[in-house]
Amino acid sequence: MRTLSPAALIVITDLDGTLLDEKSYSYQASLPAIQGLKSAGIPLVLCSSKTYSEILPLWKELALKDSFVVENGGAIYCPEEYFSAPLPGFKSQDSFQVLELGTDVLTLRRVLAETAARCRAKVRSFGTMKVDEIRALTGLTQDQAGLALKRRYDEPFLIEGGDGERLFRALTGQGFTVTRGDRFFHLIGGHEKGRAVRILLDLYGRGDAAPMSIGLGNSANDLSLLREVDRPILIRRANGSWDAEVTASIPGVRRTEAIGPHGWREAIEEMLTEVGWRLR
């Protein structure tokens, strides 16, 4: 097994139910490990179904400096001058270089509605919901729910009746992808977390030896991310289980004993201990 050192590591993580508590969305339990990564100089890349408008305040609040991925791989955001070499395909937005990989959400909403009607499946998607509905379903505050609605590349939805499997087959038959997160199914186009992770790892690996990648997630929605990293880690869920689709797809995946952000801290602290870094 490859020997680890802080200078040769990168951590890529999901948020809800992983770094953040599934219900309260708090990062207090994971904060000591976040601070440990920062002290060790190990990049921490957020990779979530959350929107840019949701991730940016968290990124700033945690005083992170590294790239992040929004809406299940819909776009990659790299701080200006983060990478020394040019970034082909990226464009400037605010203080970031951005690579858009996803399909426009208006197209996703149209395809979902039309396909559900043909398949006689009853769906309720984000595009049809009000802020109060989002709050009731997710536990987000009103402001947070408003930010969650600012979607560009990923459409969460619920199935409330009819043949969901037929709907999934019809959507994938048109070239779209359906993933399952903690609360919603997600319809996306020609992108996924894994594709964005591959691109980022290629960027981090330019020049010197490629870094050892650690990936953390808790659901099937993170499967493509976990497949791309050197060391995938599956976070235990609030009900005490581990996602069955992930365990079946990645035999031997490292599973945490602790739940949610406590499990995230457990995994990161074990990794930091392995590289000889003491948490302060």
C-alpha cells in the first residue's frame, strides 16, 4: 500500500450526512478534523448536490481555499490563480474559474415532466415547489431553502405514485442519469460527481506525482465519487446502516463506525494519524 504523507493527499467529500449532520446541517462534530486538514495543508474539496449559492457561504465560513464541486458534478469552481497552469474550458465568474459540465436545469425539468406523464408516474420536483415545501421536506431554514432553489444543473424530485422503475428506465434511455440521495432522487444530464472528481484529480496531479485521493460519502449519490478515489470511505447513516448500493458496488469499502459528521471526523483523524499529523 502506498505510504501517505500530508503533502501527497487530497480529501474530497460529500456534505449532507457526511461532513454535515443529516438533520441539523451542522459541521460542529466534524470541525476538529476540518481544522486538522487545514493545519496539515491537505486540500479539502467539497463535492455535493448543493448549489453554488449554498456551498459558497459554507466554504467561506470554514475559511476554505480549495476548489469545490456543485450540483452533483454540474460545475467545478477553482479559486482564481489556484492552479498555476491555464485551465482549458474554464471561464471567469466572480473570483473563480468555472468549468460547467451539466445540462441546464430548465431542460431537466421539461424532460422530467414529459417523461413522467408518458410513464404515468406522479412526481414532485424542486421546480414546482415553494420555499415552505422545501423547508418542510428538508429542515432547512427559509434562507437556506431559497438558496437550494437556485439550481442550474440538477433537479431533485420525489415519486408520489405510479411506476418509478419505468420512469427511471425511460429517463436513462434518453441519456440522462437518476441518482438517489438522502431525501430525493436527482435527475442530471451528462455529468456526475465522478467525472468532476476525475477532472480535478488530473489538475491536482499535473507536474509532480499525483496526490493520493481520499473520498467520503454516505449514499448511492456519492458512488461515482467514491469509485474515482484511491481510498473510498463510506459514512454510516443516521439509522445505523451503510448504503447497500455502495457496499455492493465497492467491495471492501472502508466503513465508519460513527454516524454522519462524527464518522467523518473518525475517518479523517485516522488518516491524519496514519501520516503522523497530530491534531492540535
